[in-house]
Amino acid sequence: MQVSATILGKSYGLTGQEMNRVLQKLGYLSKVSDGYDITDKAIDYVVEKCHHRGPGGYSRYNVDWVTRTFDDSIKEVITITPELINEVKTELTSERTARYAALVAARAQANADFLAKQATENIIENTDPTFIKLNEETLCTLKKSGIIGIAAIGTILLAYGVYKVTPKIKAKLAKNKEQKNIN
């Protein structure tokens, strides 16, 4: 008679997930990204059946899955010790705990981000509009002062340049005038 991993595991006090892990540790299943595959060791004891549901179109309507059933005779060749059961249960418990801790941390981070955003929005909503207007006026005044300052600095630099270049231009003009008088 063919039975699923869940039914096979019940005779050992295991869930289907725990039974699959036991069969993996015993070498009958190998772990892949989305579940388990059978190994050469399990070919005589496992029947896999592929299922497809869906008329076509969208991928959510085209569902594919594989069911795996084990022959009762596998019980005669596998040796499941209490140590193996404890090891598998401990591993699965620690994996569940780690996943739960990651979920809790992600939720806490999302809550903190949300609360920070809400606090910022509350500050903006509850800020006195006259304060905001005052800051805008101050900013405009500073911009005007900056423009005036840049213009003043530019004028000073231009005057300094004229001051430094004027003697050189006068000397050059005098030299050209002397050369014209000589010719």
C-alpha cells in the first residue's frame, strides 16, 4: 500500500515535514529549493505522480505539483532512532524560531519606519504656519543678501583688477607712442 510522508510519519510520531527530513537524513530524499527529490536509494519504494490543474492563460490557473507516496515496505529498511527523531525535531524547531525571529525583526523595522513617517507628518501638520512663513521670509532675505554680497565682491574684484592692470596699460601705450615718434 502506498502512503504519504505524513501517514508514514504518524507511525513514528512525526509530522510530514519531520518525516521528510528524516528520509533526507537517511538518504532517501535530497533537498532542492522548493521541496525534495527522490534519490536512487528510494526508487524502489517511492511513486511520484505529477499533477496539473488549469485551463491555460494566467500562471495562477496553471498549477503543477508532484505527489510522492511511499510503499509500506520502506518501514522494513529504514531505521529511525530516538536520537534521529530528536535531532530532526531540534533542527526544525530552530529553523522555525529563526524564521519567526526574522519576521518579528522585519515587522519591528516596518513599524519603526511607519511611526517615524507619521511623526514627521504630525510635525509638519502641527507646525505653526506663521513660523513656516517666517522661515520662508528669512530665506528670501538671505538670498537677497547673498546676491548683494556677490555683486559687491564682483565690483571689488573688478576695481582691483583695473588698479593692477592700469599702470601696465599706460606703460604699453607710452612705449607705443615713443616708437611712433621714432619712426
